[in-house]
Amino acid sequence: MTGSSVQGIKTVLHPVSDLAKAKEVYAALLGVPPQTDEPYYVGFEVAGQQIGLVPGGAAQGMTSPVAYWHVPDIEAKLAEVTAAGATVKEPVHDVGGGRLTATVTDADGNVLGLLQDR
């Protein structure tokens, strides 16, 4: 193990079927307007966390919210967790702005997200 090579959960993405309705609910819950408001993603920045709404997330395989652990080296962490028994669900890819994400599942099928900002 490489010690504490995570920076905590800072991003949680929620799959939504109706982006407009979800945006209203999350804005009311969080007490702030979205920081990012696009047809493909709505993001709120609250207390150092990114809360994201992903329209059509279910069609992309998101069956529940996914918490993303921020890491300094996503490739190294992916190798480490797969060596420990996790299964790659979504390999490392750039989601824009130099942000890299990947997801794995643990032995019980729980989805764990990894995120690296360049």
C-alpha cells in the first residue's frame, strides 16, 4: 500500500431523469445556484464539495449516486485497487478540462469513483 494517497471524497454525481426538476430540488437543498449549468451536467459547489447532476445517468450505467475519491495519481490508484480485488467498471478517461475519472466495483458491486485533476 502507498499510504494515504487519497484526498477525500470531494465529488458526488447523481443520475437524474429530469434535469430541470432535479436542479430545483438540489438548489433548494444546498441553498446556492448551480456553478455549472449545462444540458449535459449541472454542478453545485458547496463547502469544498462538487455535487453533480448527470441527466440520463441511468442510461450510462449509473444506478445510484457515485462518490469520487480525489487522488493525485489515478493510474497508480487504479492499479492498486484492482490488485486488491476491485474490478474496473469504467477505465480512466478525460471528462474535460484535464479532469480524469474512472470507476471500479468492489466485491459487493458497490461503485467507487476515482478522480484526478491535472
